[in-house]
Amino acid sequence: MTTERWALGGDLSVARVGYGAMKLTGWPRGDRPDRETALAVLRRAVELGVNHIDTSHYYARDGVAANELIRQALHPYPDDLVIVTKVGALVEGADIGLPASEKRGLTPDGLRRGVEANLRSLGVDRLDVVNLRMGDLDRGETSLAGPLETLLALREEGLIRHLGVSNVTAAEFAEAREIAPIACVQNLYNVACRDDDPLVDACAQAGIAYVPFFPDGGFQPVTAERLDAVAARHGATVPQVALAWLLARSPNILLIPGTGSLSHLEENVAAAALKLSEDDLAELG
């Protein structure tokens, strides 16, 4: 695995290829691995040098919860392991099906419940990074100011080390920075979806990590002839090229590809060693 790293929050050194735990649970939809495979994937990720795991208490379905799997597989945690969680309008995984009026997670009580649930299920006294996830309600329905101030207060209580924001607009990012120190932004971004180009650059200029979710397309994997051509030249897969493109795009980009497959995990981590040429990057646009 590449030795390229980023100081998340300024003091947490993480490898630029991490791991997203959502797919271990099949939340909010989709297949999931059996329990032993899920535990093996988490342990193998750490063996491969991954020390940045993205999760949430609400990544849970049918009794399978990401945080509980992480705790069983890896606790007591390696000293350098950074676990990033998130809270937002959803408190429990099943809340995704509720109408907006019944999603209570962005209230002070809901946010505290979400933070405490992450602490409890991960078995830690302080969360390394907590992302405030917006966008699970209609845009404009709730300002991030109040929720972020609540998380800042929980940070001052010692329950959170760093704060981030997720699924935010450029305006919300700017507002967030006026309220609290922001360690990272987690938004949708990949080689086929580049609406956030200006925000990636703004984060880089500010020394803030940008963490794209669905880095290889997620539920709709990226496909394009130009990706196939670049992959063929390198003897790589299209998802590997998509990940390598992100790593080349900006040094502040941290990847959290998720998988429930050991072979796919190995493939994702190996993408860190795939160096795209200037011709490759020009072809990918």
C-alpha cells in the first residue's frame, strides 16, 4: 500500500486509502457478507495498512450493525486507527424510511443520542471524528448552524476530537467554517460526478480533507470507454482506475471504498500503487 498520508484534523495521520463499513451491513439496501467474512474483511484491511475506517451507528439492518462488527473485529483498537463516524437526521438505521417530519436526529437531543450511541457501540470514550450529515431532509429545511453548535458543545465536553460535515453545499461548508474547526468534508464525488470540483479545491487550499463517498460510483458503478482503455493499459480494473484518479486529483482526497469481499478489498487497497500518467489523466478529462 502507498505510504501517502494525510494529517486528518491536523494531528491524525491516516493512509489515503481507508475503508467504508456501510456495505458490511447491507444498509440501506443490498447484499451483505456473512458475519465471519465481515470480520475477516475488517481485520485484513488493518493488516494491509488501512487506518481510517468510516462508519456510523445507523449503519444497521436486520440486527447487523457496522459499529458492533468493527468493535468485535478490532477492539482493542490499534493506536493509530482512526474511526470516523457520522450523525444527522437519522438516529437509527430504520429512520431512513420515516417522513422528514419524524426524523429527529438533528435536534440537540437527537445529536447527543447519536454521539452516545456511537461511543457505546464502538466501545470508546471519545470519537476521533464526527461528521454532521446534512441532506437527509429536504434542502433548506434545516440549517446546519444549530446542529453544528450542538456538536461543538459535545466536543468541548471531550466526547469528540474533530468535527466534519457531510453532504453539504459550498455555502454550508463556508458557514460551517465560521462556527467550528472543520477537519473534513464528505460528499458525493468521483470521476463521473464532478460537481464538487470547486469544493475539493477550496478544501485543499484550507488544508481540509475531502472524503468522497461512492468513490467508484457506489450503487451505480462508473462506466466509460475511456476508463476501460486506461484500465487495459495498466492491467487494472475500472474501479481501481476510478480510485487512482481520485488520489491523483488532489492530495487532500482520502478514500473510503466499501466492500464485503476480501478480494475486492485487496483490489481497492492496491489502487493506491496505481500511478496514472499525464496522458491517462488527460484521457479521463
